[in-house]
Amino acid sequence: MTFNRYLFPIAVCALALAGCGKPADAPAPAAATASKASAAAAPSAPVSAEIPRGFSSYASESIGDNKQCVAGASLDDDGMNQRPVAYVAQTSGKPIWAKTLDLPAETYQSRATHCLRQGDTVYVLLQSDTQPQQTLSQTSLKVIKLSLADGAVQGSGDIAVPGAQGAYSAWVEEGAQHMSWQDGGLRIVGQYFALDAPDQRSAFQVALKPELMR
């Protein structure tokens, strides 16, 4: 089986701190939930520009106005599992704000792997694992909608992979072309496999409206 950078980083690689981007397979028991946006915003809090300890970058994209969006992951307090992080910085590298995002429900670790700006909004893709044990875990996908100004969460939507049956793992490869803005909405291109046939990979494409509904 061919591994990729975004599917199930092995927990023990956290011992190297900076090397937590290395993945492995990620099967699991439950299928990803249907795509559905949550419009409730998180309570307001002071804007932080501090990048968490143990942060590793998965993507850095120029978003205009002399700014860049950076997506990645930090380590939890035990230094073992990933927490998704996104931040917006000046082109000099100085952070304007940094946001550690909540783990999606029923996952134990997650990483932010793609980001893009549309107007006053930053969209961030999360790829999350359900269990530490590779043979039982699956990777699911979720998009978070953030305010460009301060990183406040404005909404979120789970990605249901079209054509997938039963339990499966899905992932999106590196590169801005795999999460782009087309025809007034998000276009996400990735791959998935069924847990009972991990060597059979299939491509998928999903279009989401700005509110993160299909």
C-alpha cells in the first residue's frame, strides 16, 4: 500500500516533534457524517497571535493584501497527538492571529492541511483520525470557516464523500489545486478507500457553497 502525507500520521512520530507530518493508513469503524454546516460561531475571545509549541506546517498560501494563510498542526500536552492550527501572517512571517481549532467529534487527532481566502473569510480543511490503532481508524474531512480579521469561527461543514459505501477513509493531497474556489463555492478533490478494501483507491470531487452546504 502507498502511504501519503495527509492520511493518519503515526502518533509515535511525535517524539521527533517537528516530524509529525508523516502519515500511515487510517481505517476506522464509522463512516464520515453527511455534509452539514454549523452556523453557530464560537464565543468571542481575545485574539492571539501566538503559534502553539510543536507546530508543523502543512500548507502556506498567499492570500493577498501582503498576507499569507498557514495551515498545520501542533502537539497536545503529551506531545503525542495532533491538534489543528491555522494562522494568518504578514508576508514577513509575523502572525496577525493564530487559532487552535477544536477536534471534530469522535476523533482523537486532527491537522489543518489546506487554506484559502475568499473575501473576508478563510476556509481551512481538517483531516482527522478517529482512533490511534491504524487498522481500526478512519480519516474524515471537515471544512472550517474563519474570519479573516481575527480567526473567529463562523461555521463548519463535514464532507461526505460521494459514492463511498459503508466505512471508509478519505484524504486530500498536498497542493492548492485540491481545494480551490470555483463557480462561487469550494471545490475539494481527494481520494478514499473502503475499510474492507484498503488497496482500492477511488477519486472524488465535492462542491460546497460558501455556507459549507452541498
